[in-house]
Amino acid sequence: MNVLNTISDIRSALDNPRRQGKTIGLVPTMGALHEGHISLISEARATCDFVVVSIFVNPTQFGPNEDLDRYPRTPETDLEACRNAGVDYVFHPSANEMYPNPDFVRFNIVEMADHLCGFTRPGHFNGVLQVVNKFLQIVQPTDAWFGQKDIQQFILIETMAREFNIPVRIHRGETIRESDGLALSSRNRYLSESERGVAGSLYATLQFVSGTIWSSGAVGGGDHWTGEGRPDNKAVLPEEREESILADEQVLMRVIAEGKAMLTASGFKIDYLSVVDYSTLQPQNRIVSGRKYIVAAAGWLGKTRLIDNIIV
Ligand code: AMP
């Protein structure tokens, strides 16, 4: 495994493989690697001839009062983990290498960063797209992996690649979790023992919300919501199911309010708990069958912000 710190070094290392038509898989990370990262790396390893992992704590995606300075940095164990996972190249640039000059050109995301994390972290996704765009131009991978855990990030990167015609296949890796459902995150190490004890309720709440709406059919079915939200109070007929309303605005608001109460009871200070359309990332006021949605939440346990989501 080679560790390279400059753009020219990683470019020349990949020159030959690229000319020979080899596939190059990129996994961008901010380090402090855990099994979630390793799972993306393993997918890249299984798919591509060469695997590149970038480790860079990108300053442009942190807000002025965010945790840039205290973001965990564990370079030695990261390199060991990459070696064990069969990585070919680690690209580990300095901030100066990535941003030698002030940036004169920035991303302006229309609508898709107005909700979820984009709402409470203004400018965050501009910085994410800026750095991912740079990595895609520098490494020019055939394939790149991003985790579902950061679903808004994933969808924005997929959108950027499509709209900017970047010739790369973007893959989504599933969220890797602890046994109580807590999504692995570099920030989990900030949690105190008692915070860690309740952190699993974030995923449990998402399961409750998605389970209530999708499994039992919140409108006109299930014990809990019988008759709610369907004006004529009739059961949903099988032939209607293809396009039937699973939850109208009233039901959705009640399920979300219950979910928020669960999070608050566990000690979370809620940032958001929302159901958004998968491709537009816009909140919905009713849920219909046959469409793709994201049930997503973010909240604070003490000084640690946790996020998670379920795709339905
Ligand atoms: P980060 O180092 O937090 O910027 O994450 C680097 C990549 O790993 C991103 O694409 C994340 O979405 C992904 N990732 C982070 N946590 C997990 C997880 N628990 N499971 C799968 N992928 C993850």
C-alpha cells in the first residue's frame, strides 16, 4: 500500500492503471475509520482493480461553530485498517495541498439542501460537493463509494455527477450498525456511557415511523390508526393499493409527533425527523404507495450530533 500526499503523486501513480483500462475505485473519507468505512472499501476491493482511499478532514464543509478542530484524527490506525482491507493507495493530502488559494468558485445547491442536514448546516453540502468534485477530478475513478448513512450527501453527489457529466459510477453502501442499531460514526466516540446507552433509540424511532406508515398501512388499516385520515373511512381495496395513500398529512404529522416524543424521552435534542421524497429531498405531506421515500432524523445527545435514515 502506498500513502501519497500530493495531487501530482496520486495522479502519476494512477496514470498507468488508467491507460491500461483498469477500474479504479475511490472511497473518500475523513479518517477515524470504522467498520462502516471498511464495508465501503471492501465493496470497492471486490469490484475494482485498484482501490484508493482518501483521508482528508475537509475544512470547507464545517460551519464556524462546528467540530473541525476536535474532529477525531487517527492516522496510524487508519493506515493499518486500510492496509488490512487491501487498499492500494491512500491519498492523504494537507489542507494546503487541497486549497492552495482561497476559493473563487463554489457550489450553489438548489432546493436539495434546503431540508434535513442542509437546513441546520448551511453551506455544509457546498463544501462536501466542492471536495468530492476535487477528489473525482484528481483521482478520476471509474467507481466511487458513499454510505447511505449520509443519504443527503449521497444523493447530492449522485446528482452532481449526473448534472456535471462526471464519468464515474456512484455506488451506495449500506449503513453498518452496532448491535442496538446505532449507525457507526466517527463521532460516536464523543458519546458518554449514558448517551451511548440511549443512542440506539434514533434508529428505533426511524423503524417505528417507517413501520407505522409502511408495514401496517397507517391509513385505514392497523390497530393504531384505524379509520384515520381516509375521509370515507373505507378499507383500501387491493386494486387501489398500487397508488393508494399510505398516510395523509394528518396521519404523517401524528406519526412524526410520536417519533419526536420517543426521541425526546430518550434525551435527544431533535434537529429534525422528516419523511422526504427520495429523489427531490423535499418533505412530503402525504405518502403514497409505489414511491421511494427517506425517513431521516438528526439529533443531539449532549454535544454529539447523530444522524440516521431508512429508505422506504
Ligand atoms: P466520513 O469519514 O464520515 O466522511 O464518511 C466517509 C464515508 O463513509 C461516507 O460516504 C459515509 O457515508 C460513509 N459512512 C459513514 N458511516 C457509515 C456507516 N455506518 N455505514 C456505512 N457507511 C458509512
